Amino acid sequence: MPVWLQSRCTEERISQLLAPFLGPARLSATQLQQVSKHLDLLLKWNSKINLSAVRDPEQIVARHFGESFFAARHLLNDFSARASAIDIGSGAGFPGLPIKIWAPALKLTLIESNHKKVAFLRETIRALGLFGTTVFSSRAEKLNTSVDLATLRAVEHFEEILPVAGELVKSSGRLALLVSEGQISKAQSVLSNYQCRERLPIPLSQNRVLMIAHARG
């Protein structure tokens, strides 16, 4: 049996690991099944291509899925059920795919330029049945759209991509950054046309925060 399959988490254990990030909320049985499938695919593909430096399944659930669901519950409670979102530099699908699992009606575009990661994302979307989710296989600068929400987490060239992300958000929209506390001041200086209204410490993290910035338009 492959190592990635031997080390899989049960759905009950996944639920336990996600509890600190969800507050009073809980995932449905269907949502837990989707998380489990996403995790299994990530572990399988991670043995061939580098999707995540974190290899332990429980750490993946807590650090990647947990942080993503923490963002989802704070970002989507007061959004329209049919809001649009983009996830820039989606990689293994964080935070975009957990956000979609949390809000199935969300119209989501994952932006990823690495072709191997694009293949992983497309297979995962198909396996999880995440309708209304597309993958844009290029750089964010080439996307011609405007959305209600843009998310960024662990992207390369952070300072360069922030203005691009800001331009893709509607005047009434929000930009959500999952970053370290040390990146906040730089983000604020780059995003001069945004107002940072919330900085929420991420559970079980020493210096990670969810920064939510609103367009001034």
C-alpha cells in the first residue's frame, strides 16, 4: 500500500483538527468527504510533484485546510450566495478550494501558472464535484475580470502581485490576505487604495493573520 494512503486521516479526525478554526460551525458530512478526498489527492500527488512542503496529513489539515476554512467563515457570511472570487497563486488549492467547499454557490477562479499544479487542481475539482470552479492557467496579470473577493496566500513576489490583485476586485469588493504579521505594513503601503478593516489572528499560529482589506471605491 502506498505511504500516502497508509497515512490518511479519517473524517472524524479531520473534523477534530478543524474545530479550532471553525468556531461554533461544523462541516457537513458531504463537506468532510470533500476535504478527505482533497487531502488524499494532495498526499498522492505530493509524492510526485512538490505541492506542499508539509508532509504530515494532520499538519496539512491544520495548517492548510484550517487556515483556509478560518478565512472562509469570516469572509463569506455576509456575502451574496452567488458572489465571485479568485484565488491567486492557488498551488495545491489553498485557500480557494476549502472556501468553495464552505460556500458551494460561490463562482470561483483559481489562478495558477504551474502546469503540473494546474493538472492537480483540475483533477481535484472534478473529483470533488466543485461545479462553478475554473482554473486560469496563466498569470493574474492576464486575467480580464472583476470579482467580489480576491484571496492570496503564500504567493511568490508578494509585493508585485498585490497591486494586480487589487485591480481585479470590484469597487465594493474585498481583498483577503493570509500572511505573517511582518507582511502587514508592506501590504498596507502597497494597497494605498484599500482600507484594512480587520486583522484576525489565525488559531494555533504564532504570527499568522487574516488581513481583510476593503476597496475605497
